[in-house]
Amino acid sequence: MAGVFLALFVYDGVLRPLLAGLVALPVIPGGLNTLTVILLLFSLWHASYALGVRLTLVFFAITAVTSWIFEEIGVATGLIYGPYHYTSTLGPWLGSVPVLIPLAWFMMVYPSYVVANLIVDGSPVGTPGGRGHLVGLALLGALVMTAWDLVVDPILSGPTFGAWVWETGGPYYGVPVQNYLGWIVTTFTVYLLYRSVERRWTPQPVGPLSLGPSGMPVLAYAAMMLANLLSGAAPAALAVIAPVAMGMPVVAAFVRLVSPSGGAARKGASRLP
């Protein structure tokens, strides 16, 4: 089922805009909000397969609650990401933050977690080693996740979508540098909390984490990059920024995925008790 959700996202977010000049393909209703939910369902379904239901629920809860708290404080004070506020674009609210926002955090927190795991350990899941290794994995995951915001924030806060407004602007397409530091802190906190649990509750994959299942979250991360670039609202320079910021982690993860050491790590992960 995770493959179905990923295929739907790739179809509407990548293939349909890519082929728009050649053929008019049917549009999935709901636009940005629907695509967010589709990729969220992919992340939840795939995580349930790779981690087991219990760890997936813990990961989702930590991500949703932590990100909502950081966002709520951020909107109220401007201390975390810089002064900003949300518009009505993203739908219903929970406090000062649209409900879709904490859901969207997990949508990409999970693929970024897999990308970081593959780069460092050659395995899609798990937190082996000591505390230093845990912190290193959490920091890399935070950087991989924040790389996405280098691409998506200029689009969604720009004039086409206007999902949120930077009240004092900033040097990067109107986005303050503080925002990216806030993203690193937020996602590092999420990964630190989750990986601390994961060290005690070993992932319980439903099936073997072979090349296909292990690579799907990396493909989802890459598909999000392409969907952002094909949104019709991306500043021209993002065509260079995105392949560097998001493309490099994708390439590194895929290299590890197909390498002999990555294959050995996947086989070990598939035998987790």
C-alpha cells in the first residue's frame, strides 16, 4: 500500500506537471493539501512496515507534538524561526498553527530519517552504537530535513501559495536565516527523542528490508524535491539549489543502498528480532 501512495504522489506531483505541455492528465483534487496527506500516508504505511506499528506510533506522536509545540511558540514569539504567521491556505487550525503542519513534519521527517540511516549505517532503520552515534544520526537527519526547507519555504511562503508570511522578511527569498536554525533545532529534538526510544524498542520490520522497500523513502524524498521544482512557483535559482541541497543526500543514500556494505546491513536489519 505504501507503493500506491508513493505512486499517487509521483503521478500528481511529478509526472503530471512534467508532461503538462504534451498531454492533459487528470488532476487529483485538493492540490497541495491532498498531496501532503498522500505523502503522509506513505510515510505512516512504510514506517509501519519497516519499524513496526508501535514504534511508528511513537515516532509520529513525538514528531507531531514536538513540531506543534515549536511552531506554536514560534508563531507566538518569533524566537524560534523568526516572526511569521500562517494564512488560511492550509486549512483548519490547532491554536495558531494549521493542523496540516505537524502532519507535514512527519511526512518528511520519516524519509529524512531513512536517508540519514542509509548514509551512515547502510541500513534504513535502527539506532545502533552508543550515544555519540545516536547524536550524530539525529544531527544528520536534522540537516537532511532542513535541506528540504531550503527548497520548499521560498515556494510556500511566496506569492503563489502564501501559506505563511514572514513579517520582517529575510535574505533568502524573504526567509530569515533564523528559520533554518529553528528547523535544525526542531528536527534534531524530534530525532533525539525518537532515537532514544528506538534504542530500547528495537524496530520490528513486518517483512525483509530488501532493496525495494529500503529505497522507497529515498525515492519519496527525491520526488518531493522534483514536485517542488515543478510546482510552477519555484524561483529559478532553486533549479540549482535543490539538486545540491536535496540531491546530494539522495545520491549518498542510494550509493550506500546498493553497495555491498549496505546490502549486508539490510540483511541484518531484516533479521531484527
